Amino acid sequence: MTERLPVGVVGVGALGRHHAKHFAAMHGAELVGVYDADAARAAVVAAETGCRAFGSLAELREAVRALSIAVPTSYHRDVGLECLGAGVSVLMEKPITVTLAEADELLSEAARHNLVFAVGHIERFNRAVRAAQPLLEHPLFLEGIRLAPFQPRGTDVAVVLDLMIHDLDLASHLVGGVPAIDVRASGVSLLSSHLDMVNARVEFAGGAVASMTASRVARERVRRLRIFQPSGYLSLDLASGTGSFMRLREGWRPGTGHSIEEIVEMIPLEAPEADALGLELAAFVAAVRGEPAAIVTAAEGRSALTLAIEVTAAVQRAPLPALGR
């Protein structure tokens, strides 16, 4: 029987609690314990998952080989350095850090100890994205829309780092990881001291263009991605994990056909049903065990942060519109 990997979770709020539950149910991992600055909350999650609530981060990191970190973004650098410096592999929730300098510190520490360092860009594991992957063929235009009702959690950073970074990472990944060569954006702060609504246009080397909108002051939740390429059009509903691929029917000739159904073939996107967070954590565990695994690397997490910072800077450069009378 293969030995289970001892793991833990740092920060068991709304998201970290789900990390703990997935680890507790995972065959290849043993959830040793959790730690949270709120000891009462840690005790509740520990009781739910059958593990120990540790009294300090130092105690927890000494008891495990890998940790998922789900603390507020402003603490990513300090908590990450402590864990990596102790020789523990890390899955850091997105964004990797607040600044590129902080990300570089973590990357250097992980490399110094030869550790696995992954970032939690969970949409890479979305069922619709997994189903679309085999059909991708030179995407030329991507349109992402991500809307959410306002809630205080996450407002310690701009909506670009809170929400849009998911779609920026996806766009960069789907066009092959090539660099962005032009970034333009506009946005506004409404209910927090940071940007709450942003629209961005990103042009990548090779010609692909992504148009992304993110808002955390919407009345409903929306997570959609559309991908246009020479062979057809992919429409993904990331919230439901479903989608479709539309392409011209083979043999169709311009001027023929009386309805869109006679001209366009619609193919439902299908991939095995699986929880995205579960897949993400399982890939991390496999990577720490030395097995092949498609994790989102820290270098990719840094690239997503770079693009998010460029979008934020583009908003700051954009001129304010003139108001008419």
C-alpha cells in the first residue's frame, strides 16, 4: 500500500475549510491538521474533518510535508516564506502574492529547497475548460465575463486580483502562455477603496486578443468564457461546467441553408464529472509525491499576477471621461 502524504491547511475560512474537507477524503493524503489565527474556527474545522487543530503554524509545518495556504493575500509572502523555508511544499491560493517582488522571494525559496510550489488557479480544472481543451486550435479572440454580488471578503485587493485574475490566467494559458504585448483597461471603485469593476483588453504575442470584464457589485453571479478560432466558437459556462462548440457543417456552401441549424453544427462539451478543487488538490499531492501532475506552477502564478498588475496600471493610466452638460 502506498504511503499517504501528510498534509495540512493554513487558514480555514470559507475556502480553506473546503481544502481541509477534500484532503480528509483523499486516498493519497493524510490530513494531519489545520491552523488558523482564529483558534475556535480551527477547532470547528478540525472536528469536522477528524484532524488536529494546531496551536501555531510552526507546529503544523513540522508535522507535514505539504500545506495548502488559504490566508488573506497580504499574508501570502510571510506565511509562504515560513513554510517553504522549513522545507514544506506549498499550494498557495491565488493570487500568488500582492507584488512581484514578494512572488520572486517565494519562487527563490522554493527553488533553494527544491520544493513543489503551486498556485490555486482553480478554473484550469473547471469541467468546461477540460472539455474544451482538445478542441482548441489557435484561439484568436477570448471574451470573459465574471460578475459577483458584493461581499466584504476579498476587498483587501482590487477586483482584478480578486476575480479577473482567474480569466487572465485562463486566457494566457489557452493561447499558449505567450506574453502580453498591449494592455488597456478602465475601471471604477464603488463600494471599496480598491477597483470594484474593470474591463480590460489584452493583446498577446501572436495576435490573440482577450476582452475581460470583472465586477463584484453585480446582482447575480456570472462566469462565462467565449473562445473564437478559425475552426469554430466555444462557449463555456464556467459556473455550471458546461459548454458547446459551434462550427460550420461539413460541406456547407455560402448561400445555402434556411436556418442556423442547417448551417452550424453544435457539439456539447463533455468531460468527466469531477470537483475542480478536488482535482487541483489531488494534482498538488501527486506532484509532491513525485508523480506526473498538471499543477499550475508558481511561475505561471507569477505570470498571472504580472498581467493583473499590468491591467491595474492600465486603469490608472486611462483618462477620465469628460462629463457633458
